[in-house]
Amino acid sequence: MPVRITNFCNNCGVCEIICPYNAIYKGGSNWRKIQNRYFVYCDEGLEYDMFWSKEHYYVVPDKCTECIGKYPEPICMAACTRNCCIIDESNRESEDHLIAKKEYLESLSGNRE
């Protein structure tokens, strides 16, 4: 997971609005992968991974590209006034992997440009 949101988040929602790949979800929002397409909201009970949060916004790792090829740095980090969006050093991804993820996400219909 390239970027994660810390528990100091005050839930302002700016990061969710500006994320080019809809990778940021409001705390408590459910999601899942359907037919090899990236995550959408759903109402059923799910098993959650370490990035999911009930209390504050969170980043879905499969959708975060660190804004590589779009902005000089992750746009959520630049916009967060509380410095809650940080690079998760323990789960770094290679630049090649981030670029491949970006290209895949851009090939899906419905993503913000």
C-alpha cells in the first residue's frame, strides 16, 4: 500500500474528492472486488484487511498509484492539512508496479481523469 491515512484524520474528505482513482473511502464504507474490476460499495458484511478503518478515511491499496505520472507527489498528501496521508514505508511498491497499476486503472471505464 503506497499511501495510508493515519488515525489523526479529522474526516474532512478532501483526499477522497481529489483522488484520481477513487482509492480513498470514508471510514466504515464497505467495498469489494467484483468480476476482476476494482472495488465498489456494497452492504454485505466483509472481512477487512489492515488498511480498512471504521473511524476515518482509508486508502484501498490496489487502487493507489501514489499519483505517479499525474502529480509530482501523491495529491492526497499535498492536500491534507493535518499530514495524515503518509507513504507506508513498510509496503513500498516499485515505480514499474505503480505505473502498471496506473495504466490498468486508466483502462477501466468510470475512473476520474
